[in-house]
Amino acid sequence: MGRKPKPLPSSPIKYDVTRLKGGLDQLTPTLDLPAGFARESSNFECAVTGGYARVGGYERFDGRAKPSDATYGIIQLVAFTNTPTVGQTLTGDTSLATGVIIAIVDEDDEKYLAVTKIVGTFSASEVVKVGATTIGTTTALTSVLTPLLNAQYLNLAADVYRALIQPLPGSGPVRGIVSHLVGGVHQLYVFRDNAGATACHMFRATVSGWSQMTFFNEVYFTAGGASTPADGDVLTQGANTATIMRVVLESGSWAAGTAAGRFIVTTPAPGNLAAGAAVVGAVNVTLSGAQTAIVLLPGGRFEFDINNFSGQLSTRKIYGADGINRCFEWDGVTLVPINTGATVDTPKHIKVHHFHLFVSIGGSIMHSGIGEPYQFTASAGGNEITVGDTITGFLIQPGSADTATMAVLSRNGTGMLYGTSLSTFKYVAFKSSTGAIAYMSQNLDSSYMLDDRGLISLKAAQEFGNFLQASLTQNMHTFIQEKQANALCSCVSKDKSQYRAFFADGSYLYATISNGKFIGALVGLVSHPFNCAWNGESANGSDVSYAGAYGSGYVYELDRGSSFDGDAIEATITLNHNNQKSPRTRKRYRRGSIEVQSSHYAAILFGYTLGYNSTEIAQDVAEEYDTELGGSGNWDGFTWDAFYWDGRTLSPVEVDVKGRAENIQVTFASNTDYIYPFTINSLILHYSFGRGLR
């Protein structure tokens, strides 16, 4: 008898590490692209420290308590005498504490109410009621909540606070957002047209919701002198008086008795002002006519710059323009329209540069005199420069106080304004056909703007004074071509080192840049398209970002909460095909390990397809998943495995991976309204080699 043949040795198990980085790439051939790049994405972002992070939520804001700050308590009962309804107010019969019911659990071993908006402290062994109806008697808390229930109850509590927050009064989109520190207090100001779309109103967020700002009146004067009046003085004409909120000197001299300009005044009493002589203390002026109420016309798109002309932090003011009205200054109390002298005085873009106020009207740059934001006359040092194209924005470039240059962006090109004053200002057209879409340019470590060719980086060359441009998103051509015509607004996130662009259909692009290095860009889809956005600082110096709705009038704070203002965040990211550097060899996939980072509970779906999703390979189908962005947006066959994260900071999660093929393509997904952001850093696949493809 012959010997039995020895079994063939099994192929050893190997481990393939995929580090998730690079962002979205829609063009590079599969075999030329590292496995950690994304082929499809929605609502993930490139983390500045590496990995792909599920984006943060956003929530409506009007100054009242934030939904994401909501808390809840558990009121355990001996038994339910009567069963209440979610949304009713629970009251302690003895303590008189109150709370809004967000969940009811009535099971054999657990009987409790989850409540939020708690006022006071519920007592042990007290009767609790809804109105006059007894619900039960409280008892010591013994229920232990799972991380999942805790996340869900926090979200239900947020829903209660969310319902109290109101949109801006009026009609149409939110037209502008700007935040500013006034007396050390963070203030948020927002603009929206009134209900009849006959004027645009300004609102401030308060603990009670939106408060409309008062615009005063303006009255023109000439022949002012011989001393200088001050804000707060009283303007007197006969029996009529008004308090001067701002002295606006536009030309002439108080000392010479030739001062001319305007006073911003309160409503005079008991009657209106008129043309003729008036006095401010010992100062004589000649009024040109009656006062007129300051009104903003509707239909603009606001842009802002915060700066000062005195060198003092306490005197920083907001300068704004909207393309419909005169540009203006706002200090938290007084809005001062600024006359540039243009025939059609409707500046669209605005920037303070070298102590001059710069504005654009069509293809013209206009600037004030140095240190004089109200004076645009040539005698004061003002001037006009034409660039031959419609200006779409200004960006200050890096440099010292003496050398800083301002980029002048237009739709079809870029120029640089060199110099520091009227005698040295020089505009030089940049040798490039790359321009910028209006409202789509921002500064991080350098300047970034969205153009037809994608996201463009504008950096100073080695010798300052020369600049280089580079496209960062050339491998996202499909997305850029589909979206750029509908670009609405942009902002940055300094905390995340991101440029952010938002589009009319609700889609967005987040590009992460760290220390001048492009980390990657990913795209997504919000539930409520944004018409305007703003990034600023809170009173404690933390980064804050806001966006205004395109249609509903709501204002949202970005990077807050676990949902898109109550809607689930549908997030997916599909990586490039991974062949373990052996594209023509079949592999047996055995297992996977995923490194996840989060400080909150998370539930994440893990899925994959084998062999380019070939129909000749058995694909275990668990469900179909659709997405609205990037390519076809339809994956037909997946093996899905759900894993749950309980709030540990960093740890690997084991997942099942089974099948034989020459490559594998992995997808991660999440779709809830109660999960906070998490970051997927890497994927390790366990596999062994099989035969080569025939």
C-alpha cells in the first residue's frame, strides 16, 4: 500500500493595514490610488489628525438655551396609577418641581419617566402629577441606562429645547450673519427681509429669542464749526432736539467752519428738523433738510469685516455691504450708512486694509482716506481703481504691517493691490485666468477660493510679492462641475482647519488643510440648504460657526449636537478597491479590525463588496443603500455588520469579513439623529493568498 499524500500547507494569514486618509478622488484609476482614499462620501470629513470623521451636527439658534446642552433626569415610580403622555409636564406634589416628559417606561422590572427642562428637585416618595391627574409615587432610582438609551434620551431632551427656538421674523432667505464681541459679550446679528419684502431688518440673538435692532435717522449738515461736536451731544433747532448717536464728517474742517457730513440722530422731539441753522452746544451747523429714517432695502447678500480705525480692540466695529444698499458701520448700537460718492452707491464686497475702508462696486475698487472710513473724497486720500472685471471679493495676504497685500478677486481673474496708502497703492493683474465665485473665498493659513476649476489655493512664493496658484480638488472634477454654478456661501472652521463651501441643493464640500498641507476634501448633504455662513469667536475665544437657511429663516450653529436640526445624519463613505498589492491574485478574506475614536456612544455600519462587486461572486446581500451624492450613489450588494461603540476614547473593533476575490471595497455608514461625531482611523484586513486569476 502506498503512503497517503500529505495535505497541502495552508497559506499563512496576512494583515493589510489601510490608513484612512486622502479624501475623495473621483478620477484616479483604481490601481494608482491608495486604498485609504474615498470613492464615494456623504457627511464625513477629513480629520486634521488623520482618519475620516462623521461630521458634526447643526442646530437652530436664536440665543435661547441650546438643544445640545439639554439634560434629562429619571423619575422612577413604584407603579403607574395613570399613564401620562410624552410632552406633558410632570409636577411633584410636595416639591413642586416640574419637568417635561420625554420617555415613558412601564415594564415589569422598570417603571420610570425620563424628563427634561427640570425646574426644582423632585423628592423621594412624593406623588407626581400631570395637572390634577396622579401618575404615581416616586421611589429610589435603581434603573441603569445603557449607553444607547442615554444617547437617545439626550436627543429627545434636545428636541424639547429645539421646539422653542424660532426662525427670524420676515420672509425669504437669511441674508447675512455676523458675530462680534461688544463689551466682552458675544453678540450675533442676523439680517432678513420683512414679511412684505419691502425692507431688510437686523436682529440680535438674546436669551428671549430674536430682538430687532433700531436704526436711527440721518440728517445732512454743512458749514459746521468752529469746535468739534461729539457723539452723545444734543442737536437743537428751535424747540426740537435730538441726541447725536454718531458725528459723520465727510469733508471740510470743524476748525475752519467748513465741516460737512451727517449726524445720525434719535427721532427729534417734539417735531421734525428742517433746513436751516441748528446748534450742537456751541457748534453752529446748517441742516440741509429734515431727518430721514435709516432703512435697508430688501434683496441683498451681506458680507462683513470687523476692524477698527483707532488701533484699540474695544473700538472694533462691523463694516458691512450687501450690493443693494450703501455700505455701513455698526458698533452694536448705531448703524451708520457710508457714502462713497459713487453714482450708484451699492457696494457688494468690503474689507479694511491698511486703515482704509475698501469696497467694490461692479469692476471698481473704491477706498476711503487713511483712518477715515466716512471720507472717500480725493482730498481725504480716497480713490477709485478699475480692474476690468466684476469683483467677487477681497482677501488680505500674509505679510508684515508694512508689506501686506490684498488680493482682488474677480470672476475670471485675480489681481494684487500692493502698497499702504494712496501714494503707494498699485494694482497688478495676476497672470492667471483663475478667479473666484462671489462669497466663496476665505483665509486660513493662506487664501482659498472656489472657481470653475475647483478649490484654488493662493500662496505667496518664496520672494514675497509673487504668488502661486494651485488647484486642490482636481480629482473631484465631477462634483465640482455639478455644483459650482449653484455655490451660495462659504466659511472656515479654525478648530478643524477647514474651508467649507455650501451649495443651493444642500450639498457641501469640506476641505481640510493643516499647516499649509492639503489633507483632503469630502462632500456631504445637509437637510436645510444654507444661504450665508459666518465663522467667529465666542467670548472665551472658542471657534463658532453659523449658517442662515436658504428658505425657512432659521439660523443654525454648526458643529453642534447629534443631528441636522433634528433630522438623522445619513453618513456613508466608500473606500477605493483594495487588492493588497496583488491585483491578479484571489484572496480569502477572514476578518477585520477597525480603529474607532470617539468620546460618545456610536453605532456604525460596516459593509463591503468583493471582486469589483462582480455578479460571478456570491455577495451576501443584507440591504440596499442609496446616497444622493457622488457618482451613481447606489450600491446593490453588501455584506453589512453593525457594531456599537460605548464611548471609549480609542480601541479596535472586530468585524466579520468573509469571501474570496481579488479585491475588496469597504463602506462605513451611520444614519441616526442621536450619534455624535466619531472618527474611523484605520482598517486592518486579515486575509490569505489563493490562486491567481485565470
